[in-house]
Amino acid sequence: MTANALALMDKGDANRRILSKDEYRADFRRVEAASLKRKTMLKSAEGKRIFARCFYSFQASVYFTSTLGRTKLPHESVEKIEQAIRERLEAATKDLNQAIDGAEVLFKQHGIDTAATYDTVPLETEIGITSALGRRYFELIHKMDQLMPLLQTLEIEEVITERQVEHQRSKSKRVVLAMASTARNLAAGIRRRMNELDAKKVGGEARKEATTAAAAMAPVADPAANESSVVNGAASHDALSLVPTEDQASAFGVD
């Protein structure tokens, strides 16, 4: 950071404030996957905050869906959810690419050859990427970070208005934030289905145990009583055999 005798400049305090926020801290303890190590290089306030707030939360949700979901749910169901996330990431990436391309066109049309830069220290930290979807989200956040100074340059040069800048800035942030919300909601749906399966399994085992216990407690027939009933019934066997039971009557069409 270049020293400035006329102003006190940031020396990393902004990054420390962002990274120290407890509400940004995701629970990553259940994620046991290996990760590909990368370094961030985020310069905009928007990029830094969304990264701190959403990146690990997104990865934790995707891990739960892809890895833990497969332990109890059909793989085809999990694959459909992964494909839905992938398609939304592609759509979000397309939106940000179009915004960047549009800003660069305005740069050329108005002869702007230098973009605004930040006086705050960039956020550089090593992170772990645990999936292809996590890698795509990492790249999406950096695309948004790339767009922010372009918009501010156009505002400073009065190519676009403050209202237009704020509209595009808010739209871009919503696109990136929505991905984290989508992954979290889908993971919650997976968790609910897994809990329902567990409840059914527990209920089935309880019914099985109850049936087994009832059978064990059933009274044992008295052999002497059985022998007596056979003897007494033999005398009337011929007469009883001429009267069909209800099942027999139904089978032979007798009303």
C-alpha cells in the first residue's frame, strides 16, 4: 500500500474486521473431503464480504448433499440436485460475464483505459475447494469482484449514473448470494428426507419388536384340552362335514 501523508490508509484492518465476524463462520466440522488449495485475491468490499459470508457455507451445503445424501438416498435423486445447482451456477456466471462485457464496451466507447483501484488491502487467504461446484462458486465470487471497480469507474467518469451503478451492483450481489441460499435450501431438503427415512426405519423396527414380544407372551395351548376336543368332535364329524363353512360356501357360490 502506497503511503499517503494526507490521509490514514487501511493496513489490513478492513479484512480483519470481515474475517472476525462470527455470523460469517460456517460449521465445516462434518466436511471430511480433501480440498484443492487456492488463494483468494479479492479487492472489492462486496467481493470480500460475500466470500466471507457464503463461500464455506455453500461448500458445506454441497458436501452434505453430495456426500452424506448418497449414504441414504438414491444416487439419481442426488445427481438431479447437483445438476440443478450446476445449471444455476452457469446461469449466474453468464449474467456476470455479460455485465463485465457491457462495462468493457462502455470503456472503449468513452476512451477509458484505466479502471479505478482500491486503497484498502486485498483479501488474500488460502482456502480449500472441496468440489467442482465449490470451484465454480469460487470463480463466480471473483467475477463479481472483477465487476465492482468497473462499475465504479463508469460512475466516476459520469458514463452511468449512481442509480444505474447501484442497480447493477445489487443485481450482481443477489445473483451470487442466491447461489448460497439455493445450496442451503436443497441441503435442508436432503436432510429432511434422510430424517424421514430414519423415522420410518425406527418405526418399522419398533413394530417388529412389538410383534415378537406379543408372540412370546401368547398362551401355550393345553395338550390335554386339544386331545379332548378331538375326541368329542369325532362323534359329530359326519354331521359337521355336511355344513359348509362361510369360506367354503363363498368358494362354491352358496349363499
